[in-house]
Amino acid sequence: MYKVFVNEKKLTISKYPADIEKNLRYEGFATLEIAIDLLENTSCPQMNVYGEEIEEIWEDFTHMFRVVEAAGGIVSNKEGKILFIHRLGKWDLPKGKIEKDESLEQAALREVEEETALQELILEEFVNNTFHVYKERNGDRILKTTYWFKMSYVGEKDPVPQTEEGITEVSWKNQDEIQQEVFPKTFQNIKLILKTSGTVMHGEDEDSKENQ
């Protein structure tokens, strides 16, 4: 199963119909175009495209976009708090585009260091990846894939926001603060990766019960 967020609405690509209002059997590229159009231009809240050959559907889907790859970190400190950045009115996890000849792990560590000024990081394990679709100013359609890693911060310094990247705040958040402050003002793919990684308590929706 794949989950892609289009305008913060979930498009699921799976083998079977889902228990939601809008399901489309895959019949080729046109099916995917219809699904994206409905999510971008109507009030349709979510969509499931299904078919037996899920990997072929996903390959067709990726060919509709220019794929951009990024990597980031779910960073915890000695108190079990999670590190968030604040940019353009949204809470987010530190992440950024992968540079040429750079591994996923190297990119994730570099981006966390650059965006938060924290260096004493221990890379733990790969968690999962998330997908979202957006349009650039020139009209290009982008499918952004972000690879997420768990990390631990073992230092004592306070984080510092990378202001030249538009980051206005970097903050450690506990479980209550994540639920009350972060979740109302973050992106759906951030909620998804925090829940599926077991980083935060479940309970806000049913998404956490699914395997990405």
C-alpha cells in the first residue's frame, strides 16, 4: 500500500477497495489523473485507487511527476522529547533534499545539523518514507519522497533555527505538546510518520492502524 498526500488529502494506492466513499479501479493513467483532479479541485477528502498489480500502478503514478528525494530525522533527546522546526506557520520535522553522491543517511544527518545547529547526533534506524505532491511555480508537478530516520541527540546545546531557510523556531516537544500544539499545525505526512514510527501516541485517526 502507498499513501500520497495531494493538497493534504490522502490518495491511497492499494490492491483492494477501501471502506471510504471514493474508490476507483485502476484502468490506466486516466484513473490516476481523475483521482488527482478530484483531490486537487473538489471537496473530495480522500481517494483509493486499487488493482492487483500495485507496483505497476505505483510505477505509472511516479511517471506522472518529476520525483524529488529528501531525507530527514525524527530526533529525540535524553528526556524523550522530539525535535521540531517551525516554518511558514507550520510545525515540521527537519529535512531537506538529497545532494548528488550523498547517501540517505548522510543527507538526513546533514539536514538536521543545518536546520537546527545540533551536531552530537546518533543515527539509529530507517523508519519509513512519506510522499506528497505539489506544483512548482513553473507548473511542474512534483512527487516528493522523504526518507525518515530515527536519531538521538546526546549533546547539551540548545538548537538554533536556520533562519536563512525561513525557520523561525526549533523546539523540543513532549507527547502532550505534540498532540496539542504540533498536530493542529502540521502536515498530514508528518502526522503519519510520527504515528507509524511509534514516536507519538495514537488516537487522532485511523491512519496509524495501516501499514504504509
